Amino acid sequence: NFFDEYLIMSISQKILYYLLSNSLTMIKEGITMMKFYNIGVKTIPSLIKFANLEKYTSLYTRKKYLHIKKIYDQITTNDSNKLIIV
């Protein structure tokens, strides 16, 4: 369905816009969006394909992945701790 493909492409582009930035707050916003759509960190290369942004694969390096994963883990553990406390 064209609408579904367009929706996936637009969501992927929006998430990647935040994740591939250099700002910590924008990366956190991107991770929040990933959690909202139930998307894991390991699927970022698939998001690049869905968004038709293969030209940005040079921005997504192993170092960037590890940085995003570190922030993702921090946010996830903070959310887990909040759920346990409440």
C-alpha cells in the first residue's frame, strides 16, 4: 500500500533526522521516538533504507552507533528505575 510505504518512509526520515544530529537533546528525542514506535537500536540501518537515505550511511559509523546505543541504554535504565520506584 502506498500510504503505508509513505508513512514508514516519513517516520524513518524523522527519526534519522534526530539520531544523526550532533546535539544530545536531539539524539534523545530521536530515541524517544524510536521507543514510541517500538523500534530497536539495531534497526537503524534498516531505517536508512526505508527512508531512502543511503547517502547518509557515511554519517552512521560504528562510533555513532555506540554513542546512540549508550544513550539508549541510559534512557532505558532510567525508565526501568522509574517504573520500579513507582
